[in-house]
Amino acid sequence: MTNPSLLAFAHRQLGRYYASQGRVDLAGTEYARAIVAEPTDPNGYRGLAALHEATGSDPSDGTNSLRDISQALTDAGYQTQAPPEPEPAVAPSASSSHWQETSAEFNRRMNSLYSSNAWSGVYRTVFSGGLYP
């Protein structure tokens, strides 16, 4: 797909679907792919932040949270012209042990992504470009 905005939108929709099914691990992967596809779209960061909050994990790198990044992008004028997107509604898993497994898998996938070359490229785009001081 050659349209990054459309690709990011598709990943966010899939992420919202997975979240509604209680599959936070797969939802997080899709939201992360949306961010990689379109690093300056605040919707991906908001969705990923909601997933982190649902699992009780901390998305902060010590200085900047995903919600802060989303707000900085919005303040810098990177909000899309499309109607606002709802954040993912995360459905709980059938059992608490399954939820714990899903949460652990989500954190594993996000840790893997955050240390990837793709994520460092997103990080450079957002922070080195002066979008977030």
C-alpha cells in the first residue's frame, strides 16, 4: 500500500477490533504498525496509550508518555482532517489467567517493537524533528 495514512488507518481499525475481542497483544501490534506507517498521526499514539493503560503497563520512556506525544503532534498541527477516532475499548478476557497471559504477551511485543529499527525511526521523526522538546 502506498498511502501511509490509509495504511495507518487500516492498522488502527484492526487494532480496535482485536482490543474489542480482548486480544490486547495483537491490538498493540496493530497500533504500533499504524505508528510506524504514519509516525506523525496522533491517533496511533492515543490508541497505544489506551492499550497500555488497560494492561496496567507504563508506556513512558522516562520523560514522554504516549499521550504526551499524541498531544504534541496535535499541537504541532498534525491532526488529520478525518473525523475523530474512538480509542479502543478493551474487552476483558474470559479468565484472569488468560488476561495476565495476554497482558504479558502485549508487553513482550511492545518491548520488542520499542527496541526495533522501525521504532527508532519513528522516535527520530517525532523527537529529532522538533515536534517534542
